[in-house]
Amino acid sequence: MPDISKKNTFLNSNYLKLIAIIIMVYDHLIVMFFPQETVLYFILRVPGRIAAPVICYLIAEGYHYTSNRKRYLIRLLIFSVISHFPYILCFFRDSRYGFSPIEATSVIWALAMGLTALTAIKSDKIHIVLKILILAACCAASYTANWNFVAVLWITAFGLFRNSLKRQIIAFCVIGIVFHLLPAYLRFMLSRTVYLHWYHLGIFLAVPLFALYNGKLGKKSKIISWSFYLFYPVHLIIFYLVDVFTPLKDIIEKLFSA
């Protein structure tokens, strides 16, 4: 159990899942329906940066709590396949054959690779050299997924330092700065809107949630467990249908351009 000594740690795993889902829906709503490349758009994206770190944290916690890690991994792999086309339809609709050269698939694939890497790192039966090779392979395999190898490294760090909240947060910040923030800045450094892309700093808003986590699973329920997996592809399908069959995007654009 993490070394949380504060008395006001009241968030269990289920609460973190709910927070992650709400923020994820909010972020995808902004991405799909709000005018992009505007100051308001980038400001609204800041809170959405919380979702991925929290979900990665939950995957590492799931590794600790699950009674069957193999089944846990298979479940993630299945839902990475199920989620692929809804993700492409929403965010890369013009990609050929359902794949995008920029981000080939959803974050679920990166989560599955992160769980694979963590399982290898924590194993007592695998040599340290092989562990490093497996970690590198998982990072490479997730390179074109949403949140790519950053998610893999976060999951690995959260699981590896589970007994130390301080180390978890330090590792989270270092990985976030070196592999997420700096590449984002360098990518847009020649752009006049480079300062807008610092909305990625919103990832650090997840730190208070880690600190408030009490290390407990919460109420065990198959409905809660499966709804967490199903919600990702289902909400993307709903957003896609809303985008195609309603004028919501045009209404929002007119509202904010007025």
C-alpha cells in the first residue's frame, strides 16, 4: 500500500475511475466539438490532461489488486481492438483503411503495453536484461498509440514505486517533462502558437488526486469493472453519431465566434 500518511485521503479506486471517466468525456467533447487552434480551445484542454495519468495510475493499481493478471491483460487487449475504430472515426476519420500514421490507435493499446511491461518488470523469473528489453519493446509497440510510450513508462513507474507516493510522483513528473512536455514544445517551437501548447502542463493537476488516493479498491462489482472498459468505445460511438447527425459542432462554433 502506498505510503500515504495524510488523514484526508478519501479517494478509493472507484472514485478515481469515476473522475477519470468524467474528465475523459469532457476532454473528448472539447476536441470534437469546439473550434480548434484558438486560445479558448487550449485553455479548455487543460483539465482534460488529468485523465490519462489517472487511468495509468489505475492500471498499475489494477495489476496489484487483480486475482488474474493474464485475464486482466487479455481484457485490455480485447478492448483495445474494440475501441480502435470508434477512436479513428472520432479523431482520424480521414485516415485510410482505418489507421492513422500519426496515432494509429487508442490509448487502450498503450495501457495494455504498460501492463505487459509492468508485469515483466515485477517478475522474479525474468532476468534484468530481458526486463529492459521487454520494456523497450512495449514502448516501441505503443509508439503510435494515443499517449504512446509515455503511458507505458507511467504505468511501469506507478507499479514499481507503489510503496512510495513520493517516488511515484517524482517518476511521474520526470517522465511527463522529459517524454511529453519537452517533445510537445519542440514540435511547435517554430509555431506562433507554441505558447498555447503548454496546456499539456495540465498533467500535473493529477498529482493532488494521487495524494488523496487511500490505496483501497472500493466496492467490488463486475458491473463497475466492465462499465469502465465499455464506456470508452461506447462514448466515442455516441460522440461520432452526434457529430454526424446533429449540428452541434456548427452551433458551438457560431456561439464562440460571435
